[in-house]
Amino acid sequence: MTMQWQTQRFLLDLTSPKVMGIVNVTPDSFSDAGAYAAPGAAQAHCERLLKDGADILDIGGESTRPGASALPVAEELARVLPVVRHAVTLGVPVSVDTYKPQVMQAVLDLGADIINDVWALRWEDPESNLSGRDVIARCVSCGVCLMHMHREPATMQAEPMQGSVMSQVLSFLQRVTQDLRALGVDKTRICVDPGIGFGKTVQQNFALLAHQAELLSLGYPLLAGWSRKSSLAAVTQKSLSAVATLDPIERMVPSVAAALLAVQHGAHVVRVHDVKQTVQALRVLGAMRSQMTPTTH
């Protein structure tokens, strides 16, 4: 069965995996040290990622690295709106990484196609009591990605998850997708993300990868975000004490390897920093797959 993802302006055919290029419009990003914090730099980065082969752009104005603190709405809007305004003219789906309903509504009004929410629409604005669910339910066709996160960015790695990670992630994603469907959101608009690194240990992250195909039972497209995560540094160093010496920007090779493995285990979208290298690797995988024929008995 062909898997599709309905977004505001595009119906994405996920027969082949799609590469989502990351555009961090943040001065404190863990992965690129704020290289694209200025609007002009971020806009140029969008164009460069498309030349490298990105299928989707994912723009974020607030860092959700472990220990990160929340950003005021006005400041997040000031960061992302100029970049979104430019990105929607480039002819590809534009995703915005945000959990704040006011930001969601503002970027959708500009023509953004997808809301990528680490809180899976659970966060409510304390002043207006507005939630992301309200915004997505009102939107006729925008896409949404619901991610599993244990606790919140400021505290998630202080007390990682306990017990069976796969059963908890599967149960959570089943619950939040059902809640959204109950509000009238069509199934084709929803994508799910197991939330690699969000309140999980190194071992739990790799357990999610090993058993990732179980999430396909939910019936939704699957997004995987391994790019430059610390778990990759942990398993590629001789000892855990050496992890800090592997700068995030040096994690390209293990990131590409993880993206390939995620696709082989059923991911439809991979969210990455190193777009060109990931696209090249996926083409190699695609060439191999094109030569595979079903076994007949």
C-alpha cells in the first residue's frame, strides 16, 4: 500500500524516503553553534539544502536540546517568520518545528505546510489555554508530526525513561494520534516520530531503532531524527568519557549510517543536517533495492 502524507500545499508520495533538511534559526543550537541564527543566513541555508537534494525544509526557532529553557513567543516569531516567508516561495513543503499554538497559527497563515511538534500538541498556552490541537483541528489540510518526548527539554535527560521504551512510545503515539483523529483530523495528515534522544538513554535509543518497524502498525508515516545526536557519539567512541570530544558537526558519518538504518527499518522521512551526504547514501540504497525481486515459491 502506498503511504502518503497530506500537507497544506503538497500531497507527499512516501514510496521512496524523503529527506527533511534542518534549518535551525537559533543562536544556541547544539548542532551548528548558531550558524544560521540571522535571517539572511537561514534563508541562504534553505536554498543550499534544496540544491543538496532536500525534499522538505524544517525550520525551528527554539532549541530543544537537553537542558534548554523555553523561549518567549514574540522572540520565536521574530526568528522564524522571515525565514518561513522566504522558504514558502521555494517550491517544496515547509515544516516548522514548534510547540506553541501562536507560532503554529502564524506560520500556517504564511503558507507553511507542516507543524513538527516535539510536544505532540500537548502543550497549552497558560494565558489563552490554547493548544496546538486547536490550531491543527481548525486547519483544513496542514500536515503534522507528533513526537514522543519523556518529560520536557529542560529535564528530560536528568531522569530518562524507565522500563520498556518501545511499548511506552507505541502506547503514547497511539493515544495522541487517536486524540487528534477524534477532533476530525484526517489520518493522511499525521506523521509520527519516536523522539530519538528526547528523555531516553543511549541503549533505549538503539532499542527504538532495532524495533522501529513495530511503530508501522499504527498506520502512519514514520519520521526518524537521528542526525548528530549524542547517542551516535557515544557508540562511535572508544569509551563514554570520550563523547564530549566528538563535536556535533563531526558526527556526519554515524548520522548518515543511522538514517540509512532507519529507512531500512521502515522510516519514510529522515530529518537531517547533512542533506547532501544522506541523499547520496539513500541513492545507493535505492539502487540496491531496485535490483531486488520478490521471492516466489
